[in-house]
Amino acid sequence: MRYEYVPPYPGSGIDHVGTYKRKLPVSLDRMYENALDWEHLPYLHGSSFGEIECLDAGAWGWRAAVKTSGGEPSVIELSLDRSARRWITRTLEGRFEGAEIWTHVFVTAPHEMDIVIYFFVPGIADEAKPKIGRAYAASYEQLYDEDVFMMSERQRQLDRRVDSVREGAAIVFSAQDLASLPQAFELNGRGYFLQRHQDRWVTYPQACPHQLGPLPGEVDAHGQVSCPWHGYRFDVHTGRCVTGASCRFGQVPEVLERDDGVEVVLR
């Protein structure tokens, strides 16, 4: 069984409506990153979060004004306690104001852990607690289903950068290859796309420079690609982030025209 919902036990805290348990194939570092990453909520969890505005953030956690996908507003705060390997998410304003969600993590292997989450919601009648608790558990099941790929893919990309084998600094695409675009390729152990936009050849990385999310191979009409994890958009001609973040593409390969195709070279 991938996860378990445990109803409130006799004598538990008056606001305790249930407990959720699950194994996750991720490391503690990735879990901390995920907990502190408020930006991804409306992009990766669009069915739950419609908008988010950060009010304060730091190594301690974050506080934000959020709206659900249906437009319902609230203010939530996440406080991270690394020494106890837990974080507490509180609803400060809005529906279920005063609710607290306590997430505890227990590392069982380098890339594996157990999580135990306690749901506390004030003002709930005893007979209604299991129903509310199961609703919270179902919501967290979906959130972690959506988060696991992001955490696992980021770890894969980080491991690949550490252990990558240098593949060479040039690759040739024939005219036949260029009939189908984009072309995905690797140079020096990094993945790139070759694409055509506004009668110009462009190359750009397959991984977002922000947190290594998977960039699409297709370029939009404005010459931009968008990361699905945080919504950062990048101009493929300049490498600049056009949504205001300070990150940008690093060195990208140069495209040289040939009679029989193109050569892509990483200087």
C-alpha cells in the first residue's frame, strides 16, 4: 500500500482529524527544497492552487496569500524546523482558519523516506473528523503524486551533472535530420534542443536554469519557452528570463551552416 490514512485515535488532541503516512523515493534535501518552494504551487498543483503572492520568505519558511483554483482566498504559512525534520503549515486567514498540518520526515535510505502528516482542524465535531481527515489525506495524496516527479527529476539532473561523461563538443545534423524539428542532442553531457525560429537557428538547454525543470522542445510565437514547474519563461535568442527572475541560460552551442546540413559546436 503506497499510503495509509489513520483516523483520530481516542484521546488524541481535540483538533486532530487524522494522519497520513506514505513512503517517498526522494532525499531529505529535495523534500526541504520542495517544502520551501512556494512558487511551484499554482503551476504544478493547478487543480488546488490558482494564484499565490508571497508575503515573506526565508530559510525559516514562507507566508503567502493564496487563492484556490475556484478563487477562494486564504493566507497560509509554512515554518520549517530542520532540527526536528518537520514543517508546520498553518492557515492564518480564510476557510479552516487555525488549521495546522504537521509534516514529519524519517529518512530510511539515501533516496527514500517515510512521511507522517498530522491534520489539526479546529471546530470540527467528533463524528465529522474522519470525513474531514480523509479529505485532507486525499488532497495530500494528489499533491505528492504531482511533486514526486519534480523532486526525482531534479535529483536525476543533479546526479547527471556530477557524474556526466563528456560526449564531445560538436555534432552534425544532416538535411534529412533537419526535416524534423526540434532535434534533441547532447554535448559535454548536457542536453540541448536545436530549433528554427524566425528564419534563425537557435539552441537552448533541455533543463531550466532555475531548478532544472524540463523545458519544452517547441518555441512559441514570441521566441520563448516556459518551464512547467514555476512558469519561468526564457527568450531562446538571448537566454534571458523574461518573467523577471535573475537566472538565464548559460553557454549554449553555436550553429554553423553546412552544404549538407548544420554543425552544432560548443566552444
